[in-house]
Amino acid sequence: MNKNFVRILGVAAGNAVFAFGLTAFSIPNHFLVGGTTGIARSMDYFFHLDMSLTVGFINVFMFFLGFFLLGKQFAFTTIVSTLVFPVFLNQFLKIEALKHLTGDRLLAALFGGMLIGLGLGIVMRLGGSTGGMDIPPLILNKKFRIPVAFAMYCFDIVILLVQMLYSGTEEILYGILSVMLTSIVLNQVLLFGAGNVQVLIISGEYRKINDFIQKDMDRGSTFLPIRTGFENISQKAVLCILPNREMSQLNHYVQEIDPKAFIIINGVREVRGRGFTLDKHLK
């Protein structure tokens, strides 16, 4: 319970940083932004709809979509962001002083991009999801095996292109700079830029851990024969490669069934083979 409470607080804090970066730097300067906030910005421009209400509606709709199509476990990781992000966004938008922190657009683009990337990175590193437009790419991946990263880029490009219809040249250029910086900071927060992690787990409960990886996480794993140095026991270690956002889920499970388990985590720059560059169902 304590770990879950700390995790929830961390996800809430990440959403607060995310919302602050948007309301203090990106939104006042009319920079291009991706995700649900980008959609809300366009809805505000074309239909004069309140941004926080639009974000809240989209997040709630996407939450239920994810609940029915991706399962309860996914829903748990998104419910905090679904509920708290629109609240933070609404409260920060009411603070007039935040709209005038700096008159320098370059500083606004830099600090906005850094804070948004930091907030998103905190949420994802804790195994959470920001909800909203994270969910359609995950559904497309599950149903049609379309790569998540590719689908996310496609959605973001469409959202950014719509905003270009009513944005000035400088707003577009600064917005692109801010979005690029967001990606850089996000990658740095997520295990120093590694898209995936290599996990080696040494535990007497290696069979249960392997079953969890294979069945619950739907990931591949490999047994490595080892002999422990302290107790001199022959057993197996479990080796697997995971997207960094799934590491929290595995770590939480391993700590539950074997608090003494030895876990080695390394950032991986590139992974090739079935499940990554090849279809995981390939025979």
C-alpha cells in the first residue's frame, strides 16, 4: 500500500509539472503542443471550448476506451493522470501571474519543453500513463500490431498540422523547438535515453517470474544457468528485454514475491529480433 501511495503521489507530481510547463510557457505563447492539449487548443480556437474541460472529456473517454480494450491493469496506471491532469491544468490556467513569467519566447520554448518532458518522464518512469492520446496507439498496436511509437508520431503530426492553420510563423518555429526539447528531456528521464531495458533477475522464484513475464506481460524471456556464490546453489536466472515503461510493473511483481531478489537493469540502445524488429508471432 505504501509503495502504491508513493507511486500515485509521483504520478500526480509528474502531471503537475506537465501542466505547469504548459500553462506557464507553451499556452500563453501559443506554441504548438501535441496530445490532448493540442486538440483542446484547437477546439478552443475554432469552437471557444474551455481547454481544461476538453482535456478532461477526452481523457475520461480514452480511459474507458482503454479499460474495455486494454484491460484493468492498464486502467489503473492511467486513472490518476485522467483525474488529476485536467484539475491541475484548470487551476494553473486561473493564475494570471503564470501567463507573464517571461516575455522572451525563446526562454519560454526552452523551459516549456524541459518541464513538459520532465513531467511526462516522471509519470512514465513510475509505470504510469498520461492517458489521453497515449491510448489510441496502444489499441492500434494490440489490434493491428502497428508500432506504438509510429502511431504516436502520426497522431502528434496531425495535431500539430491542425494548429499550424491558425498559428504564426514564429509560434510554429518556437513550438517545434519546444516539442523537440520535450522529446529529448523525456528520453533522458527514461533511463538516460534508452528505449528499452535489459533485465537480469536472480531469484529462487524464477519460474513464477518467468511465467509472469511470458503470460501477464506478454514478453519473451530466457533462462540462464547459474550457480549462486554465497549459497552455492545451482538455479536459473531470468533474462528479458522490456520497454522502459513496463519496468515498473515487473519490478513491483518481483519485489512482491521475492523481496530478496537480485535485479540488474541496463539501458539498451537497440534491439533486433522477434517482438521488436520482427513480428513476435513469427514462426
